[in-house]
Amino acid sequence: MLLLQHQQTHIYIAPEIFFYYKFKLIIIMPSSLHFDRFNPITHAATTVAIANGVNCPKQPQAPPSSTAARRLVVPSLSSGRGIAAPDTVALHHAHVVDPNQCCSIVTQHINAPVSAVWAVVRRFDNPQGYKNFVRSCHVITGDGIRVGAVREVRVVSGLPAETSTERLEILDDERHVISFSMVGGDHRLRNYQSVTTLHANGNGTLVIESYVVDVPQGNTKEETCVFVDTIVRCNLQSLAQIAENRTNNCEHTAQHC
Amino acid sequence: MAGICCGVVGEGDTPAPLEPTTRPSRRRSLDILPLKYIADMAVPPSDGSRKRPKLDLRDRDNVVQNCDESTGHKVVKKEAKVEIHDNISETKNVTVADASEVEDSPKFGVTSVCGRRRDMEDSVSVRPSFTQGFHYFGVFDGHGCSHVATMCKERLHEIVNEEIDSARENLEWKLTMENGFARMDDEVNRRSQSNQTFTCRCELQTPHCDAVGSTAVVAIVTPDKLVVSNCGDSRAVLCRKGVAIPLSSDHKPDRPDELLRVQSKGGRVIYWDGPRVLGVLAMSRAIGDNYLKPYVISEPEVTVTERTEEDECLILASDGLWDVVSNETACGVVRMCLKAQKPPSPPGSPGSDVAADGSDRACSDASILLTKLALARHSSDNVSVVVVDLRRDQRQSSNSN
């Protein structure tokens, strides 16, 4: 796990610069509520070494002081998958994690082009298009689907949740990045924020979804990650089936033409 | 119907009003439905240890049990109408294979209501004489959507019938029912992989439904045996000489043997608004739910019980009932309704209580009363109840006519 410490308290419009312990300069743009818009980086970032390890970061042994209260965490990809997009992972999947929070990352390979997968993922107004546990969804604020839009999601029966109110944080059609946060609802996932990125992988697509969330009272970080990972993994597997079926249908149609 | 229900409730040799339980509640609007209830038997103290109430999904206090002495006639009447409609719609699905078999079919009553949930995802299947001399009753409580429970209602009895036919020579009930449930689960998962349409929201949204499932509690009544197969947290209870005998055991994730089985498969049970497999599903066995395999399996627990002269009734119901009504209370209610029943009239005579499809007024009254009791105790789920009259003297009496 790669832990980066904040060196400055001020946040500039320009990308922030953090010092790696070997004084190597790394430019990282964390997904943060402080930024109203996504600022693309004009220069390629230096390669970041991402250590393999468990999905859930372990709590540091030292008691958190004021300077160590928040830390920047880049969740590690499982072994063998880190090669695909290390720069983008560090760029988009770096989360600011509080001591009472946990974060994790889930990946899914899909045998369909990025354009086909993105057409499904980017529908902030229609998450039930691929998310199994969404019964219905209504966008309640925001003219059109853009950053700041808020949707009210109703969850299917049998789950420990009823509704979820979610805000669109990032929607980048060029780099295929979508991010949302949970700002309310009847569930136990407080301060949940997720980022989903798509990456070309041969003829297919590698989907990476990471999230950060408060650990509910009475549960451990590991339990919280097991619960959320199960939901996210189920959604990504459904996304794979849908995108692959659509691609197959398009190919059949093309052959008939 | 409403009047008869009130009359039945009013009658009783030794009325013992159920003690109201006052418990602090944080519900914003406490919707109290007054319901007068008199039981013939007291609830044994061991009920507390056996009863495991289902936790409210919203982390609120447990449901308030409140039974006032007064009866709201207007409310009761309104409820009766709704329930009668549901009862009729359910019994219409019953198909009697042979008219001459009606006399030998046990009398039953069915009620299935949406209750306080937004969607109806329960299904009930009643197949008198679905195969030679055997009668089939099933309750299916769906979750995630309704189509798995609907498929079970439409197909499971056919699959079981095929399994019984293929094992006719030496019928081993446990193996037969396990094969039937496994084939039903395969059919559900095979269908979720295809693009076939369902008459539910899945057709409109997404055809990939790995995250939909259902409980299944099935009772097969033969002339000398009761065969109960259970998968999930619905339940079957036999009332024998006033004693409630559970014929199934709920598959809750924190049941010690279920907990060990899930863990041995590499899964885990996380307490998230109650014990749940991976923190997601509140039961450890179900038909469907492919995304949680191999932790959540579809293998039923099968019990075979010899019928006796003391058998009074069999109750199958979803957890919408059992979460708020104990086995003993349910048996007491049904016993009271059966006792109040008049001797059966000769077939074909005017005013006969026996309906053409084999359902019976006393059993229907019992199922309706149990459903109303569950709603009065603020069950927060769909409620489905099947009551089967197992008394032998009824049949002897009808045979003598």
C-alpha cells in the first residue's frame, strides 16, 4: 500500500505536488469534494509504483495525530492487473481516507469495446441498466446529466437498504471516468464515494471501480469491504453480461446487413 | 365474511385476552390497528427463547405488539374486503384434476397479501391431487423481484411430479425433493442467463437477474405421511392435539450449522441489520440468488412425518407471519376456527360450506385471521398463509354421507 502524506495545507488550482519518500516528484489529482470540476493534467505523470496487497488498508499502529488525521490512499490492484493502467489508477482512484473509513477496489474484464461499456456506465439517470440492486431511479436536481446532478435510487427488497440519494461528482466522456457520492438515503453507508474508470485492454475493456466509505458502528473495516465489494462485484459482472450481449447483437446485425 | 370473522373471534369457551406488549417505538406514525383476539391456550414461556424476531431494516426498535380490547369494525371490514379479493384470486389458480378426487382432497384456505411492503413478491401454489393420492401446498417468498417466486409457483410442482414418477418403485422422499429443488434452481439460473422476458420490472430494466431469489416451503400430504421440504426462512407447522410441532427449521445465517457451512465454503456471515450472508442476504438458503453461490444453496431440508388421528391442521406461511406470530399462537388461532366449524353438510345440499375447488370456509377464515393478526402486529413484509385441515373424522363423516 502506498501512503502519501500532505505537505501543504493550501490547495492550488494547479495539480498538487507530493513528495515520495525517495523525493521523486509525483503529480496526483485526488477525487475530492473540494474540486467542482475535473482538472485534466496537462503533462503525463511519472510512473507510480503500486504495491500489491490486501484491498483493505490496515489501521496504522500509531494513534492518529492532527497532521495524520487524513491520508491519501491509492488502493492496490490485485496481482497481475496492475500493469494495465497504473498511471490512471493512481490518478483517479486515489482517495482521501479518514481513520474511521475504509476503501477498496474491484476490477472486471469485459469482452466488449470501451465505447459499448461506457454507453451503459455513463447513464447516471439509469443505474438500473446494469446495477442489479436498483429498483428505480429518479433524477431530482440538475438540468440534464452533468456534475452536481442528484438522483434518488430505490433499492430492491431483501437488502439492508431502502433508498439512496446520490450526487454526480465526475463525468468525463473523453477519459471514461464517472464518480458519484452518497449524500443521503436509508442505508448504513455514510460518506460513500466511488470512482469508475474504463480502460482499453486489447479488444476488450478493463473496468476499475474504487470507493471509500465510513465504517458503520458495530462493524469492522474488513466486514464493510466484504459487503460493498459483493455489491460492486455483482454490478460489474452484470455490466459485463449486458455489454457483451449488446456487442454480440450488434455484430449479428452487422453480418445481416 | 367480516361478520363471521368477528363472530368466530367472539366465541370461545375460556377467553384469555392476549396480553398487550408495550415497547417504545421511534416510528413517526404509529399505525395501530385494533384487533380483538382470544386464544384457547396460553403461550408457553419457552416461546421467548425459540422466537427470533426479524430486525427492522431501518435499525428501528422491534415491532410493537398491540392488541386492544376494542374492535374497529370499519377497519376490519375494509381489510376483510382486500383479503377476500386476494384469497379469491389465489384460489382461482387451483386446478382440480379430477372431480371425483375432490372428496378425498384435504380442505384448505389460502391468503396472500402485500401488507406494508411496496411490492408483492410472495407466491402460493396449491395443487390438490397433483399426483395419485398426493396433495401439494407451497409458499414462496421472493426477494429482489417476484419472478423467481412466480416460477416456483408455476413449475416446482411439475418438477416434483416428474421426480415422483421416475422414482415410483422405491420412493425416497428426501432424495426426490432434493432433486426437485435442484432442478428448480437450475431452471431459475438458466433463465436468468438467457434473454427471455418476465412479466415484472426485470423485463423493463435488465434481463440479468442473478440477484433475485425466493424461499420455498413445500408440503406434500399423502394418506399416511406429511412430507415437508424447506429452503429459506418460510415455515411449516403441524398442529397435533393442540401442540405446535415445527416441521421445518428456518435457514437463518446465524443458525450454528448454517454458519459453519457458509464459513466452510469460504463465505462469511456479517451482522448488517441482522445476520446476513456477506452482509447482503438475510437467509442462508434460497432458490436462485446465483451471485451468492456457493454460500447460499438451494438444497432443502426434508422432514417426513407420519400422520396420526390427533393431527388437526398444517400451516405453511412466509416470514411475514412467523416474524410476528409464534407457532403456538398460530395453532391456537386455527384450532379455534376449526372448532367453530359446523359439521359438514351433505354434498350438494343448499348452504354447503365446501367450495368446489376444495377450499373450506373454516380454513379460509383461519388463514385470513392469521394474516390480519400479522398485520395488526405490524409485520413489515408480504404475508402468505396456507391452512390445511388434516382431521380424519371430517373425511370419515363425509364418506358416511
